[in-house]
Amino acid sequence: MKPLYYVTTPIFYVNGAPHIGHAYTMIAADVLARFKRLDGYEVYFLTGTDEHGQKVEKAAQDAGLSPQAFTDQISTNFAELAAQMNITHDQFIRTTEARHRVASQAIWNKLQANGHIYLGGYEGWYAIRDEAFYDESELSTNAAGQRVAPTGAPVEFVTEPSYFFRMSAFQEQLIAHIHANPDFIGPVARRNEVLGFLKEPLRDLSISRTSFKWGVPVPGDEAHVMYVWLDALTNYITALGYPDENAELWKFWPADLHLVGKDIIRFHTVYWPTMLMAAGLPVPKRVFAHGWWTVEGEKMSKSVGNVIDPAELAHVFSVDAIRYFLLREITFGSDGDYSRAALIRRLNVELANDLGNLAQRTLSFIAKNAGGVMPVRGKADATLDGFIAALPGQVREAIDRQGFNDALETIWVAIRAGNAYIDQQAPWTLRKTDLVQMEAVLAKLVDLLRVVATLLQPFMPESMAKMLDQLGVSDDARDIATLLVPIASGTVLPPPAGVFPRFVEDAA
RNA sequence: GGCGGUGUAGCUCAGUGGUAGAGCAGGGGAAUCAUAAUCCCUUGGUCGGUGGUUCAAAUCCGCCCACCGCUACCA
């Protein structure tokens, strides 16, 4: 039986149009899902949209739509983004689905049955103008003697009945779990951040609201709807059939990886695990937080007008180029800067010059001088053998810790070695002196390209499919295990065509 | 304020005790199979500052400077 792997993106909040940041999360998760499939795992990959809450209710109202009609529309945009980015999710979940209401109410009932929910009052300083609560420490007094928020809005002390989750009861258990499982939170900086946060006593979590209606009703008290995070986080198990633990997909729980943005790390490493502990369910194996992108050195924002539309970008360059750039440019987990110049540099230098040209020079040489078939292996110089043998393991190791750029750098070291090798071996000289040796050299290069293209499939599925076609690798021989079966000498290689054209800026 | 992190070549970064590294950019050369792509060589750094530990510090410790993150219930 295949080992299982369950990876998720966050469900995206439907309060605006998808941008490059959403694409980034999806792409990273997709590379993991594709790699694990390639490596023999049975993978389940979940993404979707988070559609409840006061903000959505308000945005729908502003748009003159019912909340359901509004979320239908926005959710579709995210589903389209996934399709445009070549995302291979197995399921797209929406929190407004009936089954999700069932699951959310089920986990609520479970928490309640286990004695971890109580009715209390949610009190605080509320600014009507901001529609937000503020901590006492944030307040100041204005000239008129009013208590005001940092925004200047007047605040008043309000109390609203609310159910609470006894999160404080799980603090020690959570801390112990984080210490016992060093890989539970990544990257390490985020783990330290969460541990730092847990040095202070954990407060119980307000998990219901009466101030708006657009949410999952609290079982037995329909004046309340569930606090959005309780509802939202539950999506990860709704998708697997919860509360039916006999469901076909339930075998995937606990998740191997929740991929999230750094802004929601706490919800995933504090709220969610304690909720699961309270419900008697296993916690996810790992949560990894990625960083944010700036654009040309500036924070991406609607008001600045520099929000990058991934679909537009993919139209100008290619989906594969964008997928590659986003995972290559920076260490996964850190913030990064997108710039058009940097993207073009990666595309031209690494994809077109290094990889694309290596494939093209090798394959066109074979087409012209070796009969257009896989050459006969021989006693070629062994320089590339180490790369060919080690690459799958090295890439696997990097992928398993979400070290996408390390994985790519490792592959590129091998590609550069391939270019050095062809120059040193000079098959164009061997053509006149030693045809057997010439074939041996060319075969070695094809073997290297085959490993490289195979391992790059998760990153650039379309381009690598083309490259593997040209390398004579059949559709059923493109996974990692099958790398052990060499391409047979004499296999007909289709006429080569450049996979990564150089990007030339329009003269206009 | 508290806790944590970062500061290394023009740029982006790797390097956690033992003669400063990579990629890109710059300079020189080679080759001409290839998407004028490639390969080789090379310029360039008092490793934020300062004091200390050590035979030896980018790497450990103290202090200082700069920048960043977290410091809970909008997601």
C-alpha cells in the first residue's frame, strides 16, 4: 500500500480578488503534492475558500448581493486561479457547504460534550466606527476627554454574550507537544515565535458572536454563530468526511502539512491543535508558514495599485516561469521581492540559457549526428554520475523540509555541471575522431537531463512534459522510482524544439 | 518596554571555531554543438561597531548601532 500524504493550503478569505500571494501558497502546495505523487505517495491535496464572517456579510451588502451570491462569485475566482496556475488539488472546499455546517457543529458538540465550552461574556472596548475591538493598552484620551482608539475613533465598553473554548486548559499539553515534535512548526523562527507567545498564560477563546448572522449557527443556541476561525479551521477535516470517521478519506488525517501564510501561524499552531486535542483528535504533523511578497520593493496594496494579478503575469511569461520564479527566488519561509527584472533574469539565465539550451544543444546534436535516437552508453567520463545518482535523494530531502530553493539550487548545480561537461568532452570534436565516445558522452547528457526533467516536473509541469517527450521518456516512466530504468539505446527521440524561449522585451 | 531575529563582495544570499564562499553583475580568454547560448580564468569584502574568551572567531560571550518579527480573538 502506498504511503499517504495530506497537504492543505489555507482556505482563502473571499473579501477580494486573488493576487500573487494566493497563487504562491497554491503553487508551493502543488509542488509538494506533485512531488509526493511522483515519489510514490497517495496524495490528498485540499484547497478552497473561507466564506463566513462579518466582513463578508458587509462586503456582500456593499455589493448589493446576498452573502451567498457574493461568495459564489468570489469563490469562483479562486477556483479559476487554481486552474490557471495548474494546481492539482483533489478537492476545493467551501465553508458555506452544508456538509461543512454539519462538521462544524459536530466538532462544537464534541468540545461541549468534553466539557471544554462554557457560556460567558465577551467584553472589550469597541469602536463602532472601526467595527473593531481594542485592548485597553491601545487606548488614549482625546482633548474632549473621550476614550479613543489609535485610529481616533471613540470607543465604548461593551459586553456581548459569547461561548468560550477552554483553550487555557491545553497550554501545557501544547507546549509539550511542540517541544516533543521539533518539526511541528516551521520555519524555526516561527516556532520560536509561537513558543514565545506561549510563555504568557493562554486565555480562553471566544468562539461565538451574536453581532452578525453570516456563519454556522451554534447548536442549541441559534442566537450565536460560530467565531470564524473555529468554523474555518474545521475545513481541514470536513473535507475528509468528519464527523464520519469511517469515511473513505478519513485515513488521511492527521494532515502531513498545513501550508499557511505567516499571518495565520498562530491560528494553526495554537488554536487548531488545542481544538483538536479538546475534541480528542490527532493534531497535524506539521505547519509551515511562508512569507510575503513585495512588488518592486514596495508593499503590495490596492491603494498603491501595484497588486500583481498572477493570471496576467502568466499570460506575459508562462505559468511555469512564474511557478519557478516564486519558489526559486527566495528561501521558502522568508519574505521576498517580486520584480519584473528579477523574473526575466531567472527566466533567461536559468531556464533559457542553463537548462533550455543544455537540452537543445544536446538533443539537436543527437538529431544531426547520432541518428536522432538515444545514443549507446559507453565508458564516458564519470563526472556526471554522482549528480545523476544523488539528485533524487537530495531533492527529496529538500522538499520534505519545504526547502524549494535548495532543491532547485541542487538541480541547477547539476545543470551547470552538464554544460561544463559538454564543453570539456566536446562531442563536436569526437564526431571526427571517436564516434563511440561521442555517443557515450551524449548518452550521459541525456541521462542527466532525464533525471533533471523528472525532478523538475512538480515545479514546471508543462515544460518538463515537453522536455521528457523530447528525451524519449514514455508517459509511464516519469516517476522517481522509474528513474532506475534507463532510456533504452535506440529509442527514437522526437525532433527537438526549444522549451524555454528567451524573453525579449518589446521594443515598444 | 519585553521576547526573538537579522546585519558577510555592487546585488541576492550560503557559511556557526582553524588560511573568506555561490549565483547574478564587472573584466580577460577559449570554443563554436546550441535559444549570441556555453566553458575557463579573474576584479571585488577591515564578515555592522566595539571589548573579551581562545594557539585560532564571520563563527562563542558582553556592550553599542541599525533594521525586522511577535507581544492574541478583522481575516
